[in-house]
Amino acid sequence: MVCSYTGYPYKIEIYAGKQVNEARALGTKVVNNLLSIVKNSLQVFFDNFFTFYDLMIDLVNRNIKTTGTIRVNIEPRNIEVL
């Protein structure tokens, strides 16, 4: 769901099961679809299901700031913190 700072919903996507032949990760697909309506730069917050390094790099390149949680049981990788 994409909402305004006042809580007004702009766009909602309801999960309806796995899509056939989808190359992208589900989280990446959902975030890109929801943010397709965004025209200006903004800040996005999401949980560990949507926290992918490649997605965050893509969003930063589109002038969208990101904040996401990570799981403590995932082995750390040598990646740059943005």
C-alpha cells in the first residue's frame, strides 16, 4: 500500500498468488509496481521481506530514499551501506 503522510491510500496491491514466469523477486515486483505512480522524490519504509540490496540501489538511482529492516539470522555480506 502506498499512502500519503496523512494516511490517505494512493495505491493498493492485493497478493493473489504466484504469477507464472515471473523473473523478478516478488518483493521487488510489488515495490516497483506500487511506486510506479510516484513522480517526486520521497522516503520509503519497508520490512525485511522487501529489503533487497539491488532494489534499494535501483530506488536510490530513481531519487527514492529507502529504509528497510534486515533479519539477524541472515549471514552478513560485504555490501555498502547506503
